[in-house]
Amino acid sequence: MNRSIYTVYLAGLGMISGALSAQAGEAGDRCPAEPGTAPSGELHAERIAIADNAAAGLYEGPVWRDGTLYFSHFLFTDGFPSKVLAYSQGELTTALADSGSNGLALDEHGELVAGTHKYKAVSRFDLDSGERETLAERYKGEVFNSPNDLTVDRDGRLYFTDPDFQRRAAPGGQPVTGVYQVDGDKVRLLDGTIANPNGISLSPDEKTLYVAGGGESGYVRAYDLTSEFPYSQRVLLDGVVVPDGMAVDCLGNLYITEHTAQRVRVVNPEGEVIAQIQLDANVTNGAFGGDEGKTLYLTGMGSLWKLELDVAGLPY
């Protein structure tokens, strides 16, 4: 996200008077001057009652933009129909009635981008008109399986996961479940060895890419983006139960959702678990928002939660 867009983001948070963090250094304009204090121990999230719907299917891909939390809502019926909901000032509305989306993020211009299983592509949406633009739809001549989660760096490079969870939404697909990088018109397969890669995030300094996957006995891999391609990698955390999406705070801690374990584990950049959030439904993903960027929002099976923290985080 570039400086001008993030300045708008900070203004929306009421933080524009704060200087950028010298300590954050290469995290640059993505985090406030004083990110805050990392969480520890057992934490408890609060349900947002207006979004409660046990029959709603899955909520996914939260992203904070201009004082509003956007997230996907999709069903498990034929085609996995999906829309984008908007939560703001206690109200829940429909922002896009037929998005076909899963994970959401913001591009370098602050526009909404999405993994769209309906189109087997990565898409960008205009929230005012509802118009969709395709950013990436093929690799080696074939469409993707079901683009799931994504993240974008300040220069507009996009990273996304492509499991096969919603592959049946449309014909075609890839021979592997992969992790991809999109740089302009160039699409590159970063890793085709993860069984159903799911959550994906960048560290605040954008030197490390994190990917969660592997199913019941899953893990989180960390890729060194400063190394030569293929990027060197390590396992940050193993023993992750059905890993799903991730959020990142401005200290570099990861908030890793474990879908069927109904919990979020907070892990520092060294891979040490420092906190845990136990929930009461299957959980899918997380993002930071709120007036100071210190509210962690979590999505799940017909469920939306929030948790006030002492550290600011990234909006998707």
C-alpha cells in the first residue's frame, strides 16, 4: 500500500497526527509510530450479534477500509454463491450482491481485490459501481482452482493461494494446489507442494511471506523474499489444526486461525506461541481495524467477532 493511500487509511483511524515509526523502520508507512504491546495469555473475543447466523455458511476474508469492515459470505450450495457484506457503526449491509469471492485485500491504490472462486481468478472490484476487473486468471494456459486468500505489497505485487476447496464452482483448474505471485502481467508459481494452501500474509517489512496449509496436521511456512527465487523457506509453526487465514500486527506477530479447533494462536516472528484466542465456532480469518487500528476482527462459520488489543495491526 503506497504512502498516499495509507495516509488516507490513517486519517480514517484518527491517527494522522502520529509520526511514522522509527522502530518499525522498513515497515515504513504501514504502521503507526507506537504500534503498542503484544498480547499474551488467554484472550476472549466478543461476538458481534448482528452478524450471527448459524445457517449462513462461511464468513471469510475480512478487510478494513474507510471505517468499514468488509468480508465475504459464501454458501456451500452449487457454485458456492458469494457476496461481500459491510459492517459499519453497528449496521450490516450488502456491498456486493454477487462477488463470487473468498479472501479480500486492498491493492496499492486502496481498492478492493479478491480471490474469486466463481471466476477461478483474482479480481478487483469497484465498490461504488460493483464492476469487476480480472487481475490474474491463468497460469500456463489453464485457469486456477479456486483462488482463496491474498495479500498485496506496497509496490502492487500480489500473492495468493489456490487450494481446491471451491474448484467445482467452475470448469478447469491446475494440477497442483499452489501459492502464486502476480507482478504486473507476470504470474509465477512460488510453491506447488502445499496441500491446499490457505491463509497468506506479509510481514510488516514485507521481507517475509507467510502461508498456512496442510489440512488436519498443518503448518505455516515462512518464505524469505530477500533471497533468490525459488525463495528459501522454513516452517514457522507446525501442528496447526486445519490452518485457515491469518492477520498480522505491527510488531510482526501472526494471528493464525485454526478452523476446526475453533481458536486463534498468536505467534511471534520466531515461531513462539505468545497468546491464544478460543472461540465458540469454526474460525476462518482475521484483520485489524477500528479507530486506532487495534481492533482484531475475526470471521467464521456464520460468526463475526471482535477483540480490543493493545497493538495496532494491518487492515487485511
